Amino acid sequence: MFRLARSFKLLLALLTGAFAVLAIWASFLIVKSQKQIVTTPRYNYSFDIAQASSEMLRLQVALASRLVPQTGATDDDVALRRDILQSRIKGLLDKMLIGYGPSVAASRQTFEDINVAVETIGAMFEDLDRPEVVGKAIAILKPLNRQLVRLASISHVEGSDAHTREQGHLSDAFTALSAIIVAMILSGISLLCAVFVQSEKAKRTALRDDLTGVSNRLAFRNQLRSKKPYQSQAVVLLDVDHFKNINDTLGHAAGDLLLIAMTGRLVDAAGEAAMLARLGGDEFGILFVGEAAGSEAQSCAEAILGSLRAPLFVDGHSLSVSASMGIAVDERSEWRDETPLMKSADLALYAAKAAGRGCARLFAPEMENGLIRRQRILNGLKMAIARNEFSLAFQPIVSLETRRLEGFEALLRWRHPSFGPVSPAEFIPVAEDSGLIVEIGRWVVEEACRTAAAWPERISISINVSGRQFADPRLCGCIEDALLRHGISAGRLNVELTESILVEQDEDVLAILMRLRKLGVAISLDDFGTGYASLGYLRRFAFDKLKIDQSFVRDSPSDLSSLAIIRAICDLALALGLKIVAEGIETQEQLDQMIAAGCHDGQGYHFDRPLSAEAASERVARDGVVALSAMPAAAMRCPVEQVRQIA
């Protein structure tokens, strides 16, 4: 369409140029025609030749009269006729010089012959009384008169032809001008039609997403603004979880294909009554209008979650994709401003992500307060290291066989200047989403190594590393520098990671783990059995320890399934040569079951609470044997409050 519009514009420009040229030509022809009309009385060449022929006849008559005594023609009469004829001939010659009359050599020759003849007759004046001289003079003029008559006829025909040609040229010019004007009008109409069609197409394109073919953000906003007063609306905002990881690992082309495939699922789930739009990146919006908008939006969200349980096949890869959704409903409000509804849906979307992703949340007013608190936490995290607000608590890890202290797990703690102590479960996700966890994680490595440097060589220190930290190219260098700076052997440091990290960043994590393995750092798989467990990970990644999640340990006295899982994990670890650590041991019964199942080490409130650096050093300075009989009864019954750093 753009090419067609350009063609019409070019054609219109050419027609305009041709019109200008023809207009100039027509103007020239009109001026020339008018000039001929003006000059015709002065330069009627055919008339002048006829007059010259008439004068030549009069001269012949005057000569012949000399032979007839009764006429009485005198020499003066003959001389007068001769002079008049010469004047006529001279005038004809002058007109030929300025471009009038037949421009042929014969015409000029005829006029010159007449001049010569007149001069010859002039020389005969003294003998004109003699009949033979008069006869000779007449004989000289007679053939020349025939030539003048012929020239008069030719001049008349040529003048008529010239006028006809000029009128024809003028007619042709006006015909061409008329044709060009018609062509210009038609081209202009065609151009206007092309521009109109292109404009309509541009409007449609401006409201469509080029990649997926669904509506875009502008169309979505326009539809929201077109709401009638007191009409119910509901919006579902959707984000593809961990979409950046797909772009980074498989490439942007695969990411685009995923969005296209995702759009197909969303179209099926939303139905024809809803408006689906891609708002940008991996964010989609679905709009419902009508009395049942709220229930339709929630049903749509459930349908989307169900449809995403099946993998998407993209560029030869089978991808298990989840999505987080926020739902907001506008029940019969009078206003047409879409901002509050979109803001509410955004808050609900954030709540879905905070709840672990892969779910949908309906907006509630308290979500706004949660967003304000989250923003304050984010702002506080940015300054927490500089303000020295972080600290580490150290959870003892004990050998279940000897009851001796094996090491500590470093747990991050934060005291906000306004909120006071903030749970790691609240601030760690904020740090991960914002990327601040990378800087915080470096601080944890440095502080843990600095504290462990004061302990005996046999006491290990465990730190947790998140997926965002594994994306940090300086992670291995940071760990190696901290070990060297504080003089700690690499074997004393134990890095703990969760199964979800392995699923999200398989090859990248493998490369980093191999580098840490070369340094001599021990690797533990934390919360084993609760995530995306695959026995293939135990084969591919060279782990040193498996840590049984505290949920299995807590339920083991009353849940035979949990106890069976613990025993199966221990048998698997024994076959693979891995060490087993049981988390969250709180009672003697749990301890006995873990020992019976074959666990090597344990940690939990049954042994000790998380300790400060000073208390941990005092704990190390003791015998190393956990005196269970000396533990306060209150501590034995203490509920689980351990929140581990996911950093």
C-alpha cells in the first residue's frame, strides 16, 4: 500500500509537470494567434502580391495605351505605374526578410526578375513611341505577371494552412490540457483513496501487536476508556514467569515463539467475549465487560493456569511455563478513568508473584498497604549494608552419632530502622526481585568467612546461594577472595542451593559448581524432596550433602509417608556416597527417628537456637558435645521459627 501511494504521488507529480509545460505551450500558441490577428492588416502577404500583380497589369495597360492615340497615356503615367510596381515589389521583398510570405528561393527570384524588368523598361522610356519597343516591354512583363498570380495563390494556401496548423496545435494543447486535468483529478482521487486506506490500515496496525497479532497496549487502554458509566469491567494482568531466563538461555527468537504459542493458549482460555492484548514484553492483559465480568475473569485465570500445566513446544524444546496473574474488578463505577483499575490489577499481579508465582490473585485493598511496605523495605535494603543493619545468626549443625558440633549454617538477619527485625521470608524475595541479593550475598560470604576464621579448622560454615547470585559472573571470584583473605581452607565452606536453581539455570549452574568444586568448596542440595527433584541432578552435579527439608522431619512422628521418604532419601544418599543432614529437629522422638533412618548430621531447636557470632564462638569453645540434658525444657518445646537465608 505504501508503494501504491508512492506511485500515485509520482504520477501526480509527473502530471503536474506536464500540465505546467502544456499550459506554457498553450499560452504561447494563444499569444502567437493573437499576434497574427493583430498583424494581419499590416502583413497580408497574399493581398500584397495580388496588388503587385494588379499594378503590373496597370503598367502593361499604360504601356499599351501608348500605342492608342485616343487614350493619351503619357510617359509620366507609365513612370508612375512603374514606380508603384517597384514599391510593391520592394515591400514584398522586405516582408520576406522579416519572416512573412513564402520563404522559397523562387519567390525571391520572381521579385528580383520583376525589379530587373522594371529597370529594363525604364531604360526604354525614350523609345516607347515605337510600337515594337512597347510590345517588347509588354512581352517582358507578361510572364512575370503569371508568376505573381501563382505566388498570390500559393501564399493564400500557405497562409490558410499555417493558420489551420496553428489552430490545430492550439486545439491539441487544449485537448492535452483537458486530458491531464482529468488524469490529475483521477490521480488525486486515487491518491486520496490510497491515503485513506493506508490511514485505516495504519490505525489498525497501531492497535495491533506485530508479534502475536492480538491487540496492543494502546487498543487495550482505548477499550478501557470506552467504558460506559455504571458498567462493570474486570482486568486480568498476566506475566510469564522467568521469561528472561528463556530469552537468556534459548535466545530472543525462541522467546518470541514462546509468546506466540502462549497467545494461542490465552485466546482459547479467554474466549471470544474477552479482549486479549499484549501490553509489552511478556505481559498480557485480558478485559471483560458486563454484569458477570468479575466471575468471568476469575474463571479465565483458572483456565489459563490449567492450560499451562501442559508444556509448550518451542523451537524443538519442551518448556514448562507458568504465569502469574492479577485480577481487578470495577463494579459499576461512574468514572471512565482506567488508571485505578490497572493499578489494582498491578498490585494483585505483584501479590501473585510474592506468593510464589504460578498463581492468580484477586485485588484486595490491603494489597496497597503491602506494596507501600514492600517499597519501604526495598528502599531500606539499598542502604542496609552501608548502615550496618545486617547481621548473621549461626545455626549449629551437630553429628547425630557423636553429638559433636560439626559446623554452622549462616542465616541472614536484618533490623529495619523503622520496622525493627524483618523476617527473611519478607525481605529476601524483595532483594532477589530487585537484584540487591547479589551485593547482599557478597556481604554474607565475606562476613561468614571472617567469623569462621576464628573457629577451629574442623568447624565448617554453610551459606545459602540464590539463583540470582548464580547469575553473577563474580560469584566464584568473590568466594575465592574471601577464603584467601581470611585464611580459610575451601573445604570448610559449604555452599547450599535449592533444586529450583538447577531447573531454571541448568548449564550455567553446572559450570559454576564445577569451578567451586575445583576450589575445594563443598556443595549441598538444600530442602531436598520439596522442589523439582530429579535423580538426574544427583548424577550430573557432584553434591557432597543432601539436606532433608524440615517439613518431612516435623511430620515424621505422625506421618508414615514422611518417614518413608526420609528413609528412601537416606538409602539413596548412602548408595551415592552422600552425607545426609536433617533440618528442623525439635524433639527427642524426631532425633531418634533420624538416627534410625541413617541421617549423619542434624540441626534444629533440639540442639540450639541460631546464635550470634559471639555465642557461636562460645559454643565452639565448649567441649563440642551437645548436652541435651542441660537444654531448657522451653527450648525443647519451642516452635519452628527458623527462616533460612535464600541468598
